[in-house]
Amino acid sequence: MNSDTGFRSLFISARDGLKLHVREYGPQVAPNLPIVCLAGLARTSADFHELALALAEDGPRRVLALDYRGRGRSDYAKDWRDYDIRVELDDLMQVLAATGVEEAVFIGTSRGGLLSMALGAARPAAIRGAVLNDVGPVIDARGLLRIRGYVGKLPTPRSFAEGAEILKRLSDQQFPLFSAAEWEIMARRTWTERNGALVPDYDPRLLKTLEELDLEAPLPELWPYFAALNHVPLLAIRGENSDLLAERTLEEMGRRHPRCETFTAPGQGHAPLLGSKDMIRRIGRLIAKAEKQAA
């Protein structure tokens, strides 16, 4: 383990030979359930750093955080059409097989929550508990329109401080309580340094997957996939200012799922950060429920 970072980097082959990067925190063998963290569409494993460190130390337990293909330190796909949730689900299964994880608690932000629901339908025994962060079976097209407005289109900052200013201008309404330090952390997790310049930490061709969506037509509802998580404890989180997960959808999730705790994160938009002490405590309680049931 790199003592500077608190995690090991694993590189795992996808079915098509593409190299996937996974951060691994904590011991490889631990008595507690492992945790698998899945990020948003254009986000990376770095979003879970504070949470992963805390959960790994608290167990001790093994925590894996995946960079999907085309994000972070994973290889970019040859064909942008492979940035598809079905391909990413198969990538996730390859990672679980390669790391020997047969069952885990899954923490999914936005796209990661959709992947968790898809895994629940494809391989229910793999999921012992789930956290869905600002995503549910009904997706608000307003949020997708906003995301489509900036993914692959952000101006290139000359420094992380300038990147923080760009993000603040773009998302201040979503996160009005963010400090300058928090905007800078977001900037460092949005851009990365390559050849002396800052570039997005994802393949800009991700934009093409969003351009393919017809946001004039109603988006399909995913309640059958959500029902695939009925057998496990669930924590559903919504950002108070979210434009992707509606309040009524969160309430309906709480009604339909037999053991779903819902929480609205004050002052946060899409998607709430999970590294605060309060969020770590809430997620820790969900994990404890999952471990109790698994035992």
C-alpha cells in the first residue's frame, strides 16, 4: 500500500482486454463484508477517497473503488459506444471475479447506483447492502440536460484554482454551501495533469453517449431493477438541490422497499459528497445492518 495515498492500485483486464484501474483500501483479507464504490458518469474512484479510508480503518475491511473504462486511470475505449451501462456492468463483474469478491455492500453515486441496480438484477447474491447516492428508478431529464451541457465541454483551466472557479460558476446553485477548499478538491477530481497541462480526467467522447439520448421523450422507469434490491438493506440519499432525483421519487423508493432508509443532504445538489463525518456515520450504519443480515 502506498502510505502517501492510503490505497493500492490494481489493474484488471476487461473482457475485451482493456485495462481497468481499481483503488484498493484496507486489508485484502478481512472478517467484514467488502465494500465496492461506483462513481458517477464522468467521475472517478477519487470521489470516494475520504469515505473509503474511513470504512477501511473502521472494519478493518477491504474497500474497492473502480474507475470505469474511459475514466481516471483506466484505458479509454476504442469505440465510444462501449461507454454503455451493459459493458460497464460486465467490466464490474470482471473486477469482482479478479479480486475474489463474491458478495459486498455497493455504494453507487448516480451512474454507479444504476450499475448497482443492474447488478442486483443480474447477480442478486453479490449484493448484501446498497447505498444509492442521488439516483433512483426515475431520472429527471433536467439533470441529464444540465450534465449534457458540460461533460466534454468544460473550458481548460490553467490551474486547479482556476478550475475551482469554473466549477463554482457552473454549479453554485447546486452547492451553495461549498467552501473554496471544497471547490478546489472538486477541481482536482475533475481535471488531471498530463504533459504539463490540465485535461478532464475522463474521455471527452463520453459526451456522445449523452447526445444519443432523446430527452424530449419520457425516460424509461427502472422500478423492476430497483425491486432487485428488495432483499438487502438500502440507504437512498438525495441532495436537497438535486435536479436528477426528485423528492417524490425518493419518497416512493422509501415506500416500495421493505428496508430503505432515505436521507436528504442539506445544501447539496447532484451528487452529494460522501466524505463528511455525518455521511460516513450514516453509511456505516447501513453497512452494520448488512453485516448483521449476512451473519
